[in-house]
Amino acid sequence: MKKNKLLIVLLVLLAIIVLCGAAAGFGYYKYQKTYDAIGEEIIPDDTIFVAETELSPAEARWRVTVYDGFFGKVLGIAGLPTDKTVDAIYELAEIDLGELGEAPYALTAQYRSRNALYTAYLTKDNTEMMLSGEDVLSADDEIALMLEAGTYSLRIESLTDFEKFGGTLTYRCSFSIKDPPPPPPTLVPGKLELEQGEILSFKLLNIPEDITPTISTGLGMAVWAKAGERDWFAAIPIGPAREPGTYNVKISAGEIEYDGTVTVLAYDFDFQDLTVNYGSANVAEATTATALQQYREKIPPLWKTYDEERYWSGKFIRPVEGGYVGTEFGEHRITNGDPSTMRYHYGMDIEVDTGTPIHAPNAGRVVLAEMLLNTGGTVVIEYGGGLKSYFFHMSQIDVTAGDMVAQGDVVGLVGNLGYSTGPHLHYEMRIGDQAVSPSMLFDDGAGLYSADK
């Protein structure tokens, strides 16, 4: 009896073992079938665009659950390693973004998966930065990046992080932005029909660094001053005594060869009979041989000098506030009714009180700041290319030679020193040895500004 019971137990156990084995075998068969059936097509197909170019995944580490989550299968793409710590050589998508525009290039990356979060990294010159910052990007987010010319590599990681299913996709590409070709060398002439007292101007743009331009004309001093990294500017005087007519101008700057003309028109200057008391102490001292020799040693030598850089910009301003112009530029002046003393007045006399501040009409470099017997307190400012301001009869000088001044800076005070009949500022503008009209420069339409427009 006991033996029969034992036999029955053994048979039951055997049956259980057989059933369990069959179930395990079926389960393994089901697992293996499921495992084998899972391929790379299970990896989601995101759509990512960089500058309108669609990228394909370059790397994947994707986990898919098998057999109710007890096991999982890790997938990769095209034999790339699933272990992200292993370095691999990737075939990068090459994108040519063309030439850099006038503004820095804007790169836009678009994300289209609805179930993923993204992080983007940009590398240039072996330096990597995270474009998305601390926040992970969501689907449909965009990155707008201001770029310079160069070659970049971009890495975008797509992360789907579910408990039993998910992983990462990595998209990679390189792209390049080229510097545009330099703009062609260009000559910009200013006004070519000017009145006596005006300034003829030319501007050269985009001149190669190895080219030094030349300019020649019979009108007066003509030199080029640097007006930027590859730009040049020339200002040429049309003096008050310049005969009306047509004058030739020749310019050479590499591939630029210019042979043109400028027309000088007559200006109707006023006439003045100035009364001077030669018995006054200051006039007597200002007209001594010593005073005149000092003037010749200090002032005319400046006419031959020029700085090779243009300092000024914009419109010149009036150097003093208030007052009125007692004598304008170019007036035919005689002294004490004597026709033999007739000469041009080479500046403008602004009659204001002694002590009135004098302001720099534009940015420049002080080349003279001294008390002279003939002209009193005297300041000369060079603006580049030989264009200079001369201030005479000052009671006080507030700058020294070599100072750089900005437009509006106080350079001294109005006075009545030297050859002067009363408090005023003699304000003179010259290019080389020829005077030009200061008051014409208060007008936006002056010839000096016309080459800048």
C-alpha cells in the first residue's frame, strides 16, 4: 500500500516536471521568437532638420523589453557600438551653408518627435558648448544661433526615457559657413562741381592692404588718409582765389584708374574796409618784425604737414555759441581805406565776449597750442589728410600739442590778443596752404561730406 502511494507521488512529480519543462520550453521558444523578431526597425524614426537638411541617426542605444519585462534587448544602428563609452568614427552628414551674410548666420535645428527630449551640442575649434543650456529641449523647439564663418560639428541627443522601453538616439553632422568674398575696390567721388571756398572729396573703399593709392591735381594739397581698415579719404581745397574753370584729377589704386575733372564756380565774396588803430599797444606788438618772424616759423610749416589717418566724422560744429560773424571767409578786405592792402580774409571772425569757451569742431589731434605775438593764443587741430582748424586771438589755451580731442571738447577761451581790434575768435580752416570756408562745413550738403553719402 505504501509502495503504491509512493509510486503515485513519484508519477505526479514526474508529470509536474514534464509539464514545467514543457512550459519552460514553450516560454523559452516564445522568448527566443520575440527576441529574434525585435530588430532596428523598432527604433523610432525622429525627424530632425538642421538648416533645412534632414539628419539620420548616427548612433543608438535602445532597450526593448522582452517576456513581460523580465528581459530586454539592446539595439544599435549599423553596427555602431551600443556602449556609449566606446569611441567610434562616424560618417558625418556634410552641410554647406554657403557664405556668411551681412549679419551673422542664424542656425535653426527643428525637433519633430512627440515623445522625446533633446540636448544639442556644437563644436568648433575643439571647443564644445551646449546649445540648449540647462533646459532640455522639447519636441518642436528650435535653436537660433548667431554664427561666424568656420567649420562646425553638431551633436543632437534624443532621449526617450520610459521605465521598460526607451533609449537614446544621437544625430551628428558637420557644416561650414564661408566668409564672403571681399567687396570689390570702389571709388566714390564727392561733388564734382564746387564753388570757391569748398572742399573736393573722394573716398576709396575695399582697397587691398598691399595697395597705396595715389592722387594728383592742380587744385592744391591732395593726400589720402586711412578712413578704416581698407578705406581711404582725400580732401582737396578749392581756395577763394582759385580761378573758375575745369581742373583734372587723377587717382590710382590697384585696379582703379580714374582720370576725371572737377568744375570750380565763382563765389560772390563781400568787400570790407577794416579800421585798425596801429597805435594801440597790442597791434603795435603784433606787427613787429619779431612777431611776424615768429608767425612764419610756427604757422606756414604746418601747411605742409598732414596725418595719415582720418579722425573726423559727421558734420563740423560751430566752435563757439552765440555772437555774430563780423567778417566772413573770403571777404575782400582793405585796411584803413588803402586799396594796396587788399587781401582775402582766410577765416571767419566770430565776435563774442572774452572768456567764451571754444569747442573742437570735430575729432582731431592738436598740433600747435602756443601764445604767439601776432595771433595771440593759438591752437591748431589736425583732422587727418592735412585738413586743419586754426584758432587765433585766444585769451586762454586748455590743450597741449599732441592731445587728441573729441568733438565739443573745450580747447580754450576767446580773447583779444595779437593783431585784433576787439574780442573775437578768428576761426580758419586750411588744407595745405589754401584756406577753405569754415561756415560751409556747417551745412550737410558741403562737398567734404559728399563722398561719405
